[in-house]
Amino acid sequence: MRAANRARGDGARLREALMRLCGHAASVLSHEERPWSSITFTGCRHVLTLEFAGNGTLEAADRFITELEEHEFSLPRRLVADARITSVDQVFAPRPRVVVTCDLLLLEDGGPPVSSP
């Protein structure tokens, strides 16, 4: 599988994991991905903006905001190394609406083989 197709798959799996975390109470307004690397790790940084709108979704937004940073994600061949909320905008009238932006760093799970001496 080409890297571009794999990255698109990772983004879709991450979006679905976030939807499960919020109980499918939000919709994705935007999703940006950009490659990330350090000397020892490679991965991708994902910035997503989610909208929680309508009755009952304020509680779902609060739960999502509270749980995201400590949530244990289960994504094939990926490790969520960092997950944080970067902004929250709330509107209460004419209908309740919360827009949450989150930033997640996904690292490729598994590194180079360890050689023995």
C-alpha cells in the first residue's frame, strides 16, 4: 500500500475512533494532516475541528473534552503519542453548539529491528 493511501486510512480510522469517543454526537468540520518526524520516530499530526450541536450535545462535548487527553486509542500500527484540546467555542442561543479543535500526534508503532551484538 502506498504511503498516501495508508495515511488516508489512518485519518479515517482516527476520525472513527474520535466519533466513538464522543458517542457519535459530533460532526467533523475539518481534518488536516501533516507528516511529522523526529530523529527516532515518524508519524503524522492531525488537527480536527468537531461540532457538537443540538439538544444533549453539550454534555457529550464536555465528556469528550474531559476524556480525550487520557483516552487509550486502539489504532492498527499507530500510537497516539499526544492528544490535546486546542480550542473550544460555545454558543448557547439560538441553539446549543460547541466547536472543539483537537490536535493528535500519531506515531508509527514499531521501529527498526533491534540488532544483537
